[in-house]
Amino acid sequence: MRSETEGDLDRARDPEDYAARLSYFGDALVRNLHGHHGWEDHSYFPELSVADPRFDAGLEILEKDHAALDRVLDRYTRVANRTIKLIQLDESAARDEAEAVEAFLARHLSDEEELAVPIILHHRLRG
């Protein structure tokens, strides 16, 4: 989505084509992130917690991240829908939104790796 948005902001992409791709890939991004975090919350995190109770100390951070991510994705969806409807939306606002989502996901993935990977390796979970 970042490269698509940058292509639109650089005027290297037809605005109508960008709107169609934003609709398709933006929806896939949001749905996949919600599905991924739902799976973690209901399956993966409980498994890690049972394997090593120390995981629970960091779990609150990840749960807060998931709640914050829900808000970020909601805002992203609203901005994407507005962009699709009003393809002439303020370009700097669209860029700021894309960069905020990217920065949040990078930090969250780092938190997950620091908390989950040592337990997975220690207990040889999932193969």
C-alpha cells in the first residue's frame, strides 16, 4: 500500500487506478491484520502463556497494541474510504496516515518478536 500511495502522490499512477487498488489491497490489509490478531489473541497467545508464564508479563503490552491497532485500522479505513470517494484529498494527510500505520506496525512486530520468539525457541513450539 505504501508504494501504491507514493505512486499516487508522485502522480505516477492514474488516480482512478489508485482508488481501485486502494480499495482492493487496503481492504485485504485491514481484514488480514484483524484476522491475524484475532488468531493470536484466541489461540497463539494462550498457547505461549501455558508454555511459559513469563509471557504473561509482556502480554498486556501486546493486548494494548491490538486495541490501539484496532483504532489505527479504523482511522486508516475511514481515510482510505474518503480518499476513494474524494480522490483529490489533501496529499500530505494521506501520506501522514500511511506513515503512521507503517510505524505502528513496525513497533508492534518488534514487541511481538521480543516477547514470543524466545519462548518459541526455548520450548520448541510449532515444530
